[in-house]
Amino acid sequence: MKNVEEATLVRHKILYAFEVAERIMDPVERREWLTFAIVGAGPTGVELAGAIADIARQTLNNDFRSIRPEDSQVILLDGAPRVLMSFPEDLAEKATRSLVKLGVSVKCGVTVKNINKEGLTIESGPNLNHIAAKTVIWAGGIKASSLGQILARRTNAETDKAGRVKVEPDLTIPKYPDIYVVGDPCLLCRRARKALAGSDASGRARREVCGQGNLVQSETSAGTRSLSVLRQGLNCCDRTLGGSG
């Protein structure tokens, strides 16, 4: 989900599934429409699974006659050993407990092998299992912004397979202490090889960058380069290397 239109489409599919289930008499098919599978237990998947469970158990629990929305099944799937791998383990455990309390079935260590209109096939060890679900939502992540690749090429920084830039503990690019990469495009290296999900360092980076005005000059071994500082809203700054290279 990258825009309002896509979010609206997902919302429509979720509500449509309940409406179809209301009109179906066959209990097996009705169960399929009331089963929601979310692939990917990162921040997006966790939040989405919790939201669907909350909608079913709170928002819609009195809106239908033939079905009980709270009886719907929400399944969160991920190939990692736990949810929220980019977060500290204690926070991930707390998130798992909260999801289970909402009625979400969390299945980690499984790989999705196939998705079709009837549901999806998952692999857990040597076993293949089919989950019958009419609504399958992909939240497994996408490739990082191309800005990360541009920064990596011009600074010789390393990236991971998703295109995230490996940064220092203070969120700066190695050997470039005045260039910060914050949020989804960055990957913390050295102390802990984890994607950053927010920290005090990101707040410090934002304050330092945003407080420097509209143009910053950086002296490097290759000479002076211009760094454009772009304000977007109140809480973020994007910086891109100027000039050719």
C-alpha cells in the first residue's frame, strides 16, 4: 500500500468479504470468506492483522444477521522466526501477545509457496499445507527507494539485498558524517544488523539536518559537494547529493 487508492481498495476487499459471507449459506464457503491471511509480519502486516481483527470484533460485531464477524479468522504468516524482526525481541513478543489477545493466529517460520483465488499454500519444514482464504493480503515488503541506490553509488556505501543503505549507529553513511539516512531506506550495521524502526538517533538526525537551513556545503576528499535539504512536513528531511558523479 503506497497511496490512498490502494488503501481504499484493501478496505473495500475486507468489507466485501464480510458482505459475501453474510449471503452464503454453505458453512465451508462462508468460512473461506471469513478467513483473512496476511503474508509478512513486519510493521505493516502486524498493524493490518490487528486492524482486521479489531474491525471484526468491535466495529462490525452488530452489523450482520447471519454471520458473527468476531468468528472470522485472521492469520499472520512470515518466514522469519518471529514477528517484527526489525524491532527488539521484547517488543516483538509484546506485539505477538497483543495479536493473540485480539484473536490473530500468528504463524512464523513458514514460507508461502503459492497464492491463488482459493487461498494459499505454505511450507513448514517438510510439510505443505493449504489455507482456504478468499482474502490474502501481501505485506511482505518491497524493494527500498531508489534514492538509497543513488546515495550508495555516490558514497560507495554498502546496501543489503532490499537496497537499504548500511549506516552507522548515528544513522550516518560511513565516512560521510553529515549525510543521514533515516527510516525504511536504512539498515543499521556494526552494533546490530537490523533495519531501524525508529530511535533517538533518528530524532537527533532530523533536528540536526532540519536546523541547518536550505543548503549545506560538505567538504569531502573529492572536493566540495552541495547537499540539498528538503523539508517534507514537520518530521522528516530528505537529502540528495547534488552534481554529477
